[in-house]
Amino acid sequence: MHQKMGFACTLLFMVFILAALTRGDQGAGAPAPSLMTRGETFSFKPVPDGIEIHHTFTMQNKGDALLEIQNVRTD
């Protein structure tokens, strides 16, 4: 169960990255979003069943266009 939680968090983060990188409808030199993050992964240590844990991924759009994150899913 704990490995699934860590995998789900990593998967969610990768979806954010892919969403930012696959926005290819802007032309060369056009305004574009730029996703900046602190840390690329987070590994949860073993946690007893029934304990709720949280982790916050910090993200910021450093670009000069709207950053759209769509179709986010977890495993």
C-alpha cells in the first residue's frame, strides 16, 4: 500500500511535467509557459496502515503565458 502511494505521487508529478512540456501549439518566439519545481520526486518511507500522510509539490509558472495542467489522474 505504501509503495502504491509513493508511485501515485510520482506519477502525478510526472503528469504535471508532461502537461507542461507537451503544449506545442505556440510558434517559435511566442510566449510560452515554463514550469519550475522544487525537487522532482518524493519517496515516502514505510507508514503503518491507517496513518494519513501528505506531501506538497511546489510548482510555479516562470513563463510568460498561461500554464494549463489538464487531465490529471492518479493510479
